[in-house]
Amino acid sequence: MEGVGWSEFDRDEILQDAVAHQVQIVGEAAAQIQPSFKTMHPEIPWEKIIGTRHRIVHDYRRIRRDVLWQVVTESMRELISLLEPLVPPPGDD
């Protein structure tokens, strides 16, 4: 989404669908996280992430573009900053 402004996003249905799909993937991945890991990291809004995925999948006709924009431009950045410290460095298998 780097370099994409609201007006471009607002008029590009293909981009909106692609973004919604990626948000779904993040939500599905969050749903697959072990409960013990979620408990150890309450700073991550697990239920909100999963709930957003459910909303997109099950209520896709009523997704508000402005909310999807906020998710991808604000919430996703915040989520990345929370998750980055939890990702082991390359080679730490």
C-alpha cells in the first residue's frame, strides 16, 4: 500500500478486494496460533484480528472501504510493530 492514497484506493475495487483478501489471510493465521502463545502475548489483539477476518468473509457485501483503509494504513502497521519482536531472526530454526 506504500504510495497509495485514499482516493486511489477508494476507486479501485480490485485493490480493495486484494487488500481484503490479505487481511483475511492475517486473520486466518491468527486463528491458527496456539492458545498458549496467545496467552503469553496479550498485547496482540488476537480476537480483533480474527473478528475482522470473520467480518470480511461472512459479511463481505457490507465491508466499509473507509474501515478497510483504516485497518491497512493504521491497524496493520501497529500490528506489525507488535509482532516484529516476536519473530526469530533468520537462521534460528
